[in-house]
Amino acid sequence: MKMLLPWKLLILLSLKSCLAERIIRHGPVFTQEPSDSVFPLSGEDNKIFINCKAKGSPPPHYRWKFNRKDLDIDMDISYRLVEGNVLINNPQATKHGGVYQCIASNAFGTILSREAKVEFAYLQNFSSKARSPVLVREGQAVVLLCGPPPHFGEIRYSWIFNGRPSVVVGDNRRFVSQRTGNLYIAKVETSDVGNYTCVVRNMMTNTTVYSSPTPVVLRRDAVMGEYEPKIEVQFEKSLHVAKGSSVRLECFALGNPVPSISWRRADGSPFPGKMKINHSNGVLEIPYFRPEDAGLYECVAENAKGRSVAKGRLVFQNAEHLQWAQTLFDANNAIEAELHWECKANGKPQPVYRWLKNGQPLVPQDRIHVDGGRIAIFNIDLMDSGMYQCLAENENGIIYASAELKVVASLPDFSKNPLKKTTLIHRGGEAIIECRPHASPRASFSWRKGNEFLKDGESLGVVLSAILWTCPNMQGEASISHRIPQGSQERKDQRRITKPSCLDANINVALCGQKLGSGSSGDLMIRNVQLKHSGKYVCMVHTAVDSVSAAADLIVRGPPGAPVGVLVGDITDRTARLSWGPGPVNHSPITLYIVQARTPFSIGWQAVKTVPDSVPGQMIHATAVDLNPWVDYEFRVVAINSVGVGEPSVPSKPVRTKAADPKVAPANVSGGGGSRGELIIVWEPVSEELQNGEKFGYIVAFRPLGSMTWKQSIIASADATRYVYKNESLPPLTRFEGKVGVYNSVGEGPFSPVVFVYSADEEPTVAPSRVWVRPLSASEIEVFWKPIHQTGSKGKITGYEVQWLEDGSPESDAERVRVTETSVNITGLKGSTPYLVSVRAHNSAGTGPSSVPASITTKKPPPSQPPGNIEWNLTNSKVFLNWEHVKAMDNESEVTGYKVVYRQNWHRGSSVVETNRTSVELQVPSEEDLLVQIKALSDGGDGSSSSPILIPKMSSLNSKGYFRSDASKMAHVHAVVFLMLSWMFS
């Protein structure tokens, strides 16, 4: 029997057929490309996706390159192609880390995605091998090596002491370097004895590993003497820093006493307020690096024994990421026509360009001219059809722009616009016969009447033209009829399942017509229910005499799917209108949408304020408000239902809000200092996010206090932080009012609050008088001078600069120190050496004239020979010491006495006894060991110390011994022998 379709269905099918004919076939276009990624490599997640998706008609197929070679996915079971994406099962850092590139192709051509570097963050375990003890004396420095295991990704170091849950806190004595992971102790104390464990944490994988403990054991054979600082942790000699990045410099010194750390710039300029300096643990942090932050930095470590300086230069690197200023558009050109394309990218350094056709380098020919980002194709033919890509590349990366060239070439074809077979006209009237064949290139025309060809202008009045002229014609009517045949009805009793059958039954369960299983039980249990389990479930019971069934619909509800097709339009300086399509509701209606945005200045995605404030689930559009002008935004939408929050949509294409006049004034405006005749005004720059437009700059306004007129100066630089006004007639320390405003290409913005600033001071004009110098030892002199009265000098005096150099040396060898007092001790000098010393006052404008140089010669060096042949006798609580007299050489200072340094109980400090004889008696408890050193005293300072002498405790008997200066052992009477190895005191 012939079945007739309902007329509404016929119309629907007809419409679908028309739409199908209108689908435009085109080459592939990427909608999602792979990007540089670092994946955490852990046991919890054993697969990763590298995304790639393209649209095209016909749909594209995909291939991949790995490290610029074709990737044969079918031959490696660890790879799987899921649509265009690559799925990697059980990834391994050494095997799967590298550069990936997606290739999409269809009948119209091939395009390459950008290259994506894929790396894996991981952290292996420490070796379980026990670590050797570290032997150290009190007062000595120690460095505990962490030796982190193999890893990749950002890691953080810390140390645990004696297994405590809290970590070792850094201070001026202890420091944990985040560059090396080592623990540095500048000066060991007895409380430092114990077990130290290095802790390494990978910030990406969120894993932590612990080293084996390193025991620190205190040696009891000696105590470390004082020594000058040694910088053990220092920053690079030269470091290139990109604009806007952060810099962290480390500096830490070992020494006894514990050195103090300070930072300075070599040119003497002050640190801006944004810099963070932690003097206790030697870290200098510079956020948002700018050109003015570049220069030579110095870390100074000082203690009572001297100082040490580490230097490093920070170099500003103004590198900009590539972005398209002019991209490509698809072209449909007729055969024999011309094509001109140009692509242009912004970036520093300037990019170079390459061209591809269907994924292969484009070779210039006679018809194809390539000039950087420009391409021209002349006399186009069919072979020129395909997908073209322009590549812009510099040292910061590479970007791709794609376009399709369609070349239309066909024979004249009348199938779509056939010539009318008959045209009716009135006698004496006029007729236009349309001739519109489809042809490429453009067709030429000729007409024939019967067997005769017609020429243009003949008396028949025929117009030879391919131009379309439309003539009114009669519109006919059409109708569609349908008939529904009446069928018969048959009544059947409905069967119901009320209880299990008493007969043997076989039970089958099916979902959506697919059999799930069978058995004698009617229960169906679904574990780990997912959305895919939704559907119509049918239970069928079959016995020998009958069959019955029952059905139930299972609805699994879940969070909504990702919204689709986020579009952005109606963009103003602070608003943008968004629209989107709803994703799958997953059996629970969407109740709310949240709009999120990100910019180059934001940390990840952040919710934005919208109108309406709360976007209901029935609404698929909203307006994002309170945006920043002249900022690139990406938007995405997240749907929420009663079950939870769904996945976010694919981000929209980046859009830039329109420019507006700036609204934020510079902060922390201040000033002062500089050279004579200068007025300096400084400020913190406005961040790029708040500049609101291009051609951003500053307006510096100032006027003398009491004046009504502002003097203004335009600073056409967004990075500027300082303005210097020079006028030689400007009196020193003149009080000004100052303020700093902003402007951009749209207009001017607000000014900062008015502040008071002073012009530069004048250098001191008077030199200090009456400079005295006296030698204190062979290495130290004392300098003091009469202060300058403020009324006698034009410039305000803030301190003094003392200069010294060896007599006869060039000025360039001079050393200097600045102080605020009127005296200073200079150390580190050579013995028996003449020096010239001068003093001059200084202030913020500079230094004044120097005093007349004072001449001084340091004292002779102290004796280099230590006391020898030391004998001791221990009786109860008394120790008697004797030694040979030290005779100074001719070039050494005469011995004036002796210093005996002794220590008992390892946790106590040293005691000192001075005498002008070659013997001494010490009162000490006999139940404790005693460590003794002896040195000669002289006007040139302390002489060399004897080797340490250990006198052991003797609680029940008396003892005595001796120590020769040329021996490496001591002997004890009464059969007590003590052997001391020289390395114990090295």
C-alpha cells in the first residue's frame, strides 16, 4: 500500500534540502590549537590531552608532528587520536616531552597549527642512602647540601630540624637558598647540633619528598676564631630581565661575628618604594621590572673583621610577544585574475615572515612574488587553489595566520539559468531575452536567429548583453493535498507484572532496545551512575506459557554542559555585550549563568560584574560592566543548576575595549635631592592596565610656594618615574608645590594630591679643619676632626667623607668611607706604611672641598712567632703555665706582654688574662677540660697564637705536661698520655 506523507513533513523536508544546498564548502580553520603546556606527572592522572580542533566542509581529518617529524599514532599504543585531539596514555617525561604540531586537512587544503612545547613536571624521591655526619666547631660556618633529586617544574626548598613539624626559619645567621636548596649557617652555635632534613616540594605536582637526615656534630677540640665575611650565596654577574617581570636576588655571607647584609646601587641612587629588601636573610625583590631598575647592584656583607662585596648587573630586556596587526582573509578569485595578500605582526625584535601553501613552504615563481609579509599571485589558475598561511617569527615565538584561496573556473553552464523557450510580446513591443550562463572566466556572447548569427546594432533591435534584466511575469499557484486512511482498531487486554511467576522464568533487561543481560533475578544494580545511563529500561519475563514486560525511565541529573558560541559585541570603553547558546542541561534546568573574563594583567579567570547582576538560566545574553578601557579581554560563560557548576565554555575571541581618558593618578609623588640648581619630582608609574589608551604620558606641574601660576612639563613616556627641572638661578632648598597628572590619546586624567618638594641643596663650601690621625696598630688608625659649623657653609651638612691612600699612590687607588660622626677608625691597613688621610663634608648635592691631607705611618707589624715550649701543671683547681719569651724581629713591634685565652665547658665563652711575664696561674675547676692559646702583645697588635692546648680534667690526681712549638703532641706525667693531632685545630 502506498503511504502518503503529511504535508507539513513534506514542507520540512523541502526546507532542509534547500538549506543543505546552501552550505558553503570550505577549507579547514582552527577553532582550538595546541599551546605550550606543563603537565604534572603523577600516579593519580595517567593520561593527558593535547587539544586540536578545526572546522571545515567537508570535515577535516588530522595528523600530528612530534619534534617536527610525522607522528605515526597507529604504531604507538601510548597515543590515540580522539577527534582532532591527541590522547597520551601513561605519559613519560623522556618519551613524550617535546614539540607537537597539529595538521588539519580536507579536500580544499591543509593548514598547520602553532607549535606547542609539552613538558612534564615531576619530582623523584631522594636516595635512601644515609648521609655522613658533618663535623664542625663552634663559631665556624657550615653549608648543608640539599642535593635535590631529578625534577622539573617550580620547586621550593625548606629544612626540618630534628624531625620537628616546623621548618628552619631563616634569619641573619641561617639562610635557605631557593636557588641551590642548601642551608647556610654563618656561625655555628651549640644549639645547632642535631639532624637536618632537606624538604623539596614541587609546586605543580603538589608532591613533597624528604632527604635522609644530615647529622651536625660539634667538635670539642677547638673554637673557631673570628674572621671576615665570605659571601657564599651571590647573584649572577649579569642578568637579563624582561619588562614587567619580577627579580629575586639572593646574598648571604659566612663569618664570625655573624655578618650583616646590606644592598645598594653602584651609582648611589636610592631604591624605589616598590623594592622589597629583607636585610636579615639577604633577599632583594624587584617587582614589575622597568628600564630605570636596570644597573649595577651591590650586596655588602660586614662584620667587625672586615667586609666583602658582591656585584651583579641587571639588564633591561624590552621583548614584546608577537601579535597580528594585519591578518589574512579568504579570497574567491576568478581564473586569470590577480591576488594580493599582506600580513603584518607587531613584536620586538622585528619578526621575519614565511609563507606556506597546504602546509608546505611556498616557492616563489614567475607568477608568485613573495616580499616579507606580502604575497602577489598573477594570472591565477586552478593550481593556485588551497590553504595559505603567513608565519611571523622572532626569538620570542611564532604565530600563524591562515586564509583560503578559491579559484573559480568553469565552462559556460545554462543549467541554473536556462533560456526561456518562449517569450510573448505585443506586436510593435520590446523584449529582452536574458542570457546568464555560469562561467569562469567571464564568457563572451553571440546570438543566432534560426541559422543566422546576429550582430550588435542590427535593425532587429536586439540588445546583446549578459546583464540581468528582470521582467514581470505571472505568478502561478500550487496546492498540496493529503489523505489519512481510517484504520481498524482491535481491543487487547493489557498485561501487568504483579509478582514473580511460579514457573521457571528467564528475565532479560534491555536499555533503549539493547540487551543488557539475563538471569533468574529481576534486580538491576548500576554503580557509579553517570549521565550516559539515562534511558528507558525494560524488564522482560519469559516463561513456558507466557511473556510479560515492564518499563521504567531512568533520569540521571548532572551539572550542565559547557555553554557554546560565546559572542562579544557592542563594545564600549567599559562594557561589552555577550551572547551564547545553552549547553546540555543534563536533566536539570539551568538556574544561573556566571560570566568570567581574563586579561593579560589578571591572574587566571575572574568573575565580572554584569547587567543583570544575576543572569537567570532562561537568559542567554548579558552585558559585562566595569571593565577597564583599552584592555584585551577574553570572556567565557559557566552554567549552574541544582546539581552543581558545569564546565566553562570555550573562551571568546579576544576583544579590546575602547579607549577612554585615564582615571588614575600616579601614587607616592615626592621629590628633592639632586645637584645644585635642580628640582626633582618622582612618582610611582600608573600600571599599563589603568592607562586606558595609547600615547600615555605624564604632566608634571610645580610652582614655588605662594605662587599662583603652575609650570607644567609633558613627559611622553608611560614608563617615566622621574622629572628633573634645571635652573642654575634656583636657590637651594626652595620649597615648591608639586603634582603629577596623566593623559593619553583621548584626553587628560586627574592629578595626584599636591605635595611639598624642595629644590636641591648646595654642596658644602667649607673643608673640615684640624684633622688629627693617630696609629692604633699595624692595621688600624684613628681619624678625628673638628666639625664644620653650619653657619660657615652654604650647603646643609649631612655627614663627612674620609679618604685614605698610600703615600705616592694615584688618586684612583683611594678608599673612602662616609660617617655622620666626627671620628672614625680605619682598619685593614698595611704595617709600617705611610698613608695620606683627608676629610670633606657632604650632603645630597655632593661633596665639598677636602681638608689638607694628614700624613700618618702605621705601626710595625706584631711578632709573627708564637710563644713556644709551653709547659703546664695542674694541681686541684689551679693551672700553672710557662712559656718561652718571644723575640721580635727588626721589622716587627717589640713584645709588651702576653695574652692567655682559655675556655672551659664547651658551652661557655672564652676568658682572657693579660700579663707582662712568661708565666701565669689560672684558677679553674679541675673537673672540666681546658683549652688554652697564648699570643704575644705589641704596639702593632696581637701576635700569632700558639696552637690550641687541651688540658684534660684530672679529678683524682695531679698532672702536668708540655707543648713544644715544633711538636704535634703533648705528654702527661703519671702515665696519662694525650695525643693531639694538628688537623684538629686547623
